Amino acid sequence: YTIKVPSRTGYVKIVEAVPTASNVANAQITDATLSNGTGLAKVLVTSEAGTTTEYKLHIEANPEAASGTILYKENFENGQWNQDSTVGWNN
């Protein structure tokens, strides 16, 4: 799996791994420290029978925006502010 994060991200903490099967005994999580914009987080899942599966999460930071680039832009033409935090970001 590949996950994109904002530029200048240095650390990604995986808070929880939610199993989709009922026979999962536990999940061990290794967080990702990014170096040069990339990092690797791992989730090791162990079933009740002792079988393990490792999931790798490749973390990639978006490239740094060029100097002078507008990173956030909101359109107030209609007189209202859009409260959706995912709208307006360019990076």
C-alpha cells in the first residue's frame, strides 16, 4: 500500500489496525519515520492459529511546493465559507 502525506511530514503514527476477520489474535504496528520524503510503516497480523501476515505501508511525502505557491485558496464569492477541511488545499 502507498499513502501520500503532506510535504514536510517527518513521522506517521499508525493508531490502530482493524482486522476484517474474526480469527485475528493480535496486530503489531511499527510507525514510520520519514527520511528524504519516504518511510515505511508495518502491521504484523497474527491469527489465532499462529499464522502471520505482514502489511507494508509505503509513506510518501508530497513534493515541496515552489516558493510563492498558494497552498490554500478559498472562494468567498458566494458569501459563504466552506467548512470542509479537504477543500481548497493545493498540496
